[in-house]
Amino acid sequence: MPLPVPAPILAPLPEELTSFVGRRRETGELRRVLETSRLVTVVGAGGIGKSRLACRTAGRLARAFPGGIHYADCTDGEEALAHALTAAPDARALLVADNCEATRVSVARLVGQALRSSTAWHVLVTSRQVLGVPGEHVYQLPPLDLPTAEERSTVRIGACDAIALLLERVRAVLSGFALTHENASHLVELCRRLDGLPMALEAAAAQMRVLAPRQVLDRVVSSYDVFARGIGPAAPGLLACAQRSAELCSPEERELWANLSVFRGPVTLDAATAVGPAGADPETTLHLIAGLVDKSVLVREDTRDTVGYRLYAPLRHHGHRMLQGSGGTLRARRLHRDHQLRITEAEAVRTMRNTPDAAWPPSHVDGAELRAALEACLTDPEAGDEGLRLAVARWPYWQAEGATAEACHWLECFVRSAGDLQVTQTVAYAHALWVLAWLRGAQGESRKARAVLRHGGAVARRRADASAAAHTAFVQGALDLHDGDAAAAVAVLREALERLTEPEDAFGGMMAALHLSLALGQTGADDHQALLIAEHCRTQYRMPRWKGYPNWVLAAEALRQGNVDGAHASALEALQSFLAVEDRPATAAALELLARTAAAWGDDRQAARLLGAAAGHGPDVPASARLLSTAAIRDHHSGLCASVRRNLGPRAFEAALTEGGAADLGELLGSSLVPVPHHRGRESADGTGGPLTPRQWAVARLVAEGLSNREIAGRLVVAQRTVETHVEHILARLSFTSRVQIAAWVTERVGLPGVPDAAQPAQPSMVRRSPVRLARQVRRALQ
């Protein structure tokens, strides 16, 4: 009689040696999935915490699985799993099959057979790859929650899972360690640099036994030594995880992985193709990416209207090691640089040319990737010209972001190194000099700008570069105007305009004309010409990035000529354009003009609020100190601040500034759209419509005609709420209580001197002319 086969001894879940931190949401999600699926695979990169989450969740499901909860480690083979699955549980049982990526095919076969042979079995798998078994539910495990880089509250920072884990592990090696305002920013940045991966955070925590958080962060930023030569058990574990992932990949996948390590953030398919293996087309690259995603080397990340792929920090570090080992670092960096150059220059073409009806292109150049490419150019003796081209192509976006200091930094680096790199005779070098001078002027650094411009003029003449010479002249005129010499500016800008005629010179041509408009106004020679040129720019130049600037100049000129209503309308148009392209310095400049119109209407509090909003939107240098400014405009700005402060009193002025800086711009502009002057009596001395603005008078006339607020809104093409606000202000200014009183007051005054003849909003003095007629008039004006 044969001996009975003993039942297999099933292993229990491993004991936890350290505390389990966070993952409350993920634990709940995984429990819910296990309630409805017999096979669940937790996938994710090595070191992300798959095993801890699976075992923790399984350990809390004893009541749901009366047949027991069992464990099989498949790191070194499938024997333990095969042994466990020979059992035939008589009730629902859960088996945790851990670390299955190396034996994925065998595990898939065994699990599939077990699920078909017994309905009692439920299997929870952890792996870097899905098994591919019918009925498998895949749970993609994300990294630990991270605080935002801007978060300042230590309470909210400490509540994030990544920070909580880091603090727990640091306290295990350094008792008494605490999150403080002093170290919070370093700990947040460290967690973000490590992508919230638990094993990486544990490796960093071990180093804090001998290093401060800032020192550990510096090591991570500079070389990822926390992975390569870390302290504590987690560091070699990280290396082992990365090496096991590499063993799962084909040689082509490893080559792409290594090349992608030169990127600092998510990578698009186009970018991956640009740095991929030699000869790989997009389809081949996509197949390799799919393989790396399937093995949890790359993780999918949605970006805007496309999909990106990210390498977590330890895997990026391992990619660096593979790249260095293969000798391919220089090639990969140059391919990365060339890709950044292609997309940056393509955006520059769309930005700087006169392309009617085009939209301002949102930048697809990532700032971190651009800096990586620029840094690579500085260290590559053969890449000086590429570095200059990158910086020159990027400057419009830098200026819009208020990052002119960064733009100047890179341009100056490449200009200084140009002699050593033999690129002083290139087109990029000649244009870099006028761009640098323009940006220095935009920072209010006229002396530095002029020094660069003198050198730029000499280079342009030596190269016989007509475009660079014309742009140099335009910047020279802008600097003359900025420094108060309007007469000199007029002469130089006229000369520049005659030469800025090519399609690629559209930006320079428009800016030269706008500065000429301001200069003519400052000389007092011809106010009509000044407005005519600015209006010509508004109609002829349709570059989305710059279309707010003509309206800004129209507003500034209207203010200078005393047309407050016209200035207000043009400033609002300018502001709308600046907001659409996220031009922070220009937004600040438009808000300052609106502050001047509010003050002109007598609303000092609104003027102060707008000044506060301008300070909040502008970078460190006040907008009044930038180019497209004049000495007179700066004087007006200084006088405005002093006048409003005097009228309100210091305390109320500071309070209004603070309020404006913190206010939602939409709410703030709601009151700016309908100016509320201080009440100056029921009527002017001559008995005309003096107490009302032209827009309010137009509304009052329509009220007198018996129109409702809705009908008035339709007639004037404005929102009904705007009309309601106008009516409220009219009643307040005239100290009336009913629309009947408004109608009677208007009827008494129709036909008096100074009263408009029609119920139309007053138009600014710069009447909109046809583009053809404008062009003809401007040509005559410039002769």
C-alpha cells in the first residue's frame, strides 16, 4: 500500500522588519480589486514598494480568505510557487507570488493552471512585468505622494507619504530628527529628486546619519552617489534592482534606456527617436519603448496633448552608468542637444515672423532639458555655435517668463567662450550680441547694454551682416529713448526701419516702429504721426507673441495726449494679449498704465490696487524701468505712486497695494473695466455732462431713451452686468435714486456744448483706419 503524499507546507507572509508608512489609498484600492478579481498583478519599478504593499494588504484579508493566506518568493525560481500550488484548498485562499519578473513565463503557466483547476485559489502577484494570463487585473503602483515644490507649511509637508517615510527612516538612525522650517525645503526637494521611490528614500535616510539633508541633496543633484556608494542596506538593493531590470531587457532596449538617461524629465516619442539607436525609425523606437514600459523601466506620463515616458531616478542613474560603460555619453548628449535645438528654433521662427492669424505657440521646450543642452554645449569644444543658437532662439520665452537674468547668463557664457570656440564669425554670434543688449536694456542696465551693442555693431560691420546691423541700430534707438534722448532715437530708429524689411526681421521692424512712435511723441514734433505709426503696427503686424505691444504704445500715447478713455481701452486690449501669451513683464506694464487711467479718473484706491497687481506680476525690475519705456513714462510712474500715496495716506496705500498683489486678476479687472471716479458734484460748472465719463454718458443717453439694461448691453455690445454697474455709478455720481431722474437730467442737457450728440462710446483720438490707407500714410510720415 503506497504511503500517502503529505500535504505541502505553505509559507506564511514574511514578518515586517520596519514600520509600514503611508499607502492608505493604494491599500484600499488593492483590497477592492482583490474582492472582484482572482488574479491581480501589482506592477511597478524596482524599489517602488510592490512587495510591502502586497503583503500588507494580504495580511489584512484573513477573514475574506478562510482557506489561508500564503506566500511564495519567486526571486530565484518558481519552485516555491509550484510547491504551494499543489495544495487543494477547501475554501477561498490567497497566495502572494512575489518578485515574479525573472520567472514570468513559468509563473504565468503555473498560475493559469491553478486558477483553472480550483476556484478556491486567488493569486496576488508582484512583478515588473504583467503575466499576460487571461483574467489578470493589473494594478500599476505609483511612487509615494510628494509635496509640491511651492509648499511651505510643515504640517502639510509632513503629511505627504514620501516625507513621512523619509522622516521615519531618518529617526531610526538619528533619534530626535525633526522636520523644521529650516530643513523642509531640502527634504522636499530630496523627495522630489528621488521621485518618491521608497527604497531610494531609505538609502537617502541612511546617509543622514552622517550628513545633513542639504549635503545628501547636493550628492543626489550632482552625481546620484546616494545610489552608487550609498550607506546602509537600501543602497546595494537599489543597484541590484536596476541590474535585474537591465537583465530583463534586450540589448536594443538597454541602449535606448542608456541614451534616454541624458534627459531630465519625461521623454516624448519624437525625443526618444532623436536619441535612439542608430538607424531606428519611430516605429522601431516605439516598439523599444513599449518593451521598456512593459518591464517597468519607463513609466507612462501624460503631458499636454501627448504621452511622455519617465525614467525614475535610480533607473536614470543606472542608464548613466551603462552609457558611460559603452562610451556613448558624448554622442547621446549631442543627439539630445540637436533635438532641443530643432524644436527651439522652430518655435523661434513662428514667434518672430509676421504670420497673420497664427496662434502663440505654447512652448514644447522643457526648461530643464534646455538647460541640460546648454550645459552640454558649454563643455563641448565643438558646440559653441549650437549653444549660441539655442540661447538666441529661446530668448522670447525667457523674456515672457520674466527670466531675462537667465537669458543674459547663458548668452554671456557663450559670448565669452566664443573666442576659444572659434565662433565669433557666425551668424548666431552676431545676433546674440543685439539680443543680449536688448535683454540688458530690458533689465534697466543701459550701460551694460551699450557696451555689448558697441561690440555687436563692430561684429555686424565686419561680417557685413545687414540683419544684425539693422537690429543693432533698432536696439541703439531703443536705448537712446530709454535714457531720455528722444531726438537721437528718432534718427536712429528711422534708419533701422528702412533696413528691417525681410520676413525674418518682422519683430525688429515692429519694435523699431513702436519705439519711433514713442520717440516722436516725446519730442513733441508730431502727435498725429506718433499715433499713426502705432496704429499701423497694430494692423500690419500680426505676431501673436507681440501683438499686445502696439496697443500698449497706443495707450501710453493716448495718456500723454490726455485721452484717458482711449488709453484705458487700449491698455485693456494690451493686457488681454499679454495674458494670453503669459508675458509677465508686459502684463505688469499694462497694469501700470491701467493704474494711471484709474488715477486720472480719481479712483486712487483702484490705482494703488493695480500698482500692487503690477508688482506681483512683474519680476524684480519694475516695468517702468524696461525698454518700451521712456524717461517721461518713468517720471509719470514715480509721480503716480507719490500722488496716490499722498491722497490715500501711507497706511491705506500699503493696504491697497497688498490687496492688489493678492487679488484675483479677473476680479480686480472687473472694477478696472468700469472706472469709478470720486464724486465731484452733481454736474460740471458749465452744466454739461462733465460728471460722467464718455461711456457713462452713452449709457445715460440710452437710459433716457427708455431702454432696459439688457437692451443697452445689446446696443453697446457689452455684458448686461457691466451696464448695471454703469447705471449704479451714474446714480451715485449724480446723487440720484431712479432711472427717471437720469432721463430728466440727460434731456435737459442734450445739445449743450460738450455733450456728445449720439449714444455711442467716445472713441480714442487714434481712429481705426484701413490698413492700406495707414500704410500709405506711414510711408509718407517716415520720408
